[in-house]
Amino acid sequence: MTRPSRVLSVIVCGAGPAADAGKLIKLAQQRGWTVQVIATPAALAFIDITALEAHAGSAVRSAYRSPGEPRSMKADAVIVAPATYNTISKLALGISDTYALGILAEAVSLPIPVVMLPFVNTALAARHPFRRAVGQLRDEGVRVLLGPGEFEPHPPGTGGQQLDTFPWQLALDEAERLTHNELREADPTAAPQPRRTAELPVLDQGGTAARHRVRRSPHRALASAGPPGAPAPSQLDRCR
């Protein structure tokens, strides 16, 4: 069997936008991607499995395969959308207690782009464990789309009002940009994609945002989890 030219793994977590994951699949297919969908256990209550399988043309995976079942295709890029507080925090800690987290735990160390598009409210985003998790994942090269011009946390209780504007296309654009830059490392004649300068929110305990700018490299991102002059957060032990 011939392997598709570009394979995108879409990992869907249990949050409101998950019901519209078909939008991301359609966008990716229009750009020439073959899409395979992986769902966290919590996402199963939000998605229409039959509809997503019809869109993707393959089964939605939420558990490890049984002996003899076919393996998933090797991915050229991974998008986690919507990425929840739980998945982001667990991934940073090295926890791999679901199939989706197992795939992500390995993907972070592979030379492929991993893009996370969060869906969290300001109360969750202000938590120190979450801020540390985002910083750690960025240090490992994960592109977490959190901040002005990307995903901005919403006030608690207003998530349902944000579903229609969830920026699926932003995650796909970034995955394609990073994939292009990975290919450019192998082919220096390819034109580089522009770097993105993101203004990142740093939320205090009350949810107030203080912002500063961070310059990102094309794939392995550099990030700060606090405002200029603040002490660096302690690094948690990384597990695999």
C-alpha cells in the first residue's frame, strides 16, 4: 500500500469545539492532507464518531489497537484541538494514561511539528501549574497557540459563546508552516516561512493579563512563563 504524501494526526480533546472537529478535517483535506483522528476518552461524548469517520475515511481511534489490527499511519504533523487544561497539564508531566497522550508523549520527541490549540477559560489559564505546563511544552518544541492573535482564554461560563470563532484554521496554518520549515532543513533551496512574533499573556491569579513579546524559532520554540524580571519557574522532571 502506498503511503499518502502528507499525514496529519488530529487529536481531539473533550471540550465544546470538539463537536466541530470536522471543520479542521475538511480544511486539511482541501490542502492535500490525509487526516487520521484520535480522540481522548472525554472527547467521545462531544463528537459524532460516524460523521468524523466519514469525513476522514478512517476509524476514529481512542484506544490502543488489539493484536492483529492495523497500525495508524506515521504522521508528518500533529494538531491537538481543542487542547484542554487536562491534556496540556498531563502531557507536560509526561503522563501517558490514554492512547492520545501516548501518541503525544512520543510525538514531542520526534522531528515533526506538534501544534496545540487550547480551549481554556481565564481561571484555568491563570493557574501556576498550567502556566508551567505551557512553558515546559514550548521548551520542548511544542507550538502552543496561546496569546493575542492566537487563542485567548475566555471568562468562566462563556465557553459556549466562543465555539463559532474557534480558530481551527490557525492550527492548520501553523502546522503547515512548521512542516515547510522542517522540509527546508533537508532542502535549503526551499523558501523559508516567516517567523511569528507572538505577544503572550501572563495571567495573574485574578486573571489579569500582563503581556510581553517572545521571538520564536521556526520549530523549536523559546518561551517564558512569566513577565520580564520574574524568577524562572522550577522545571518539573520530564518523564517518557
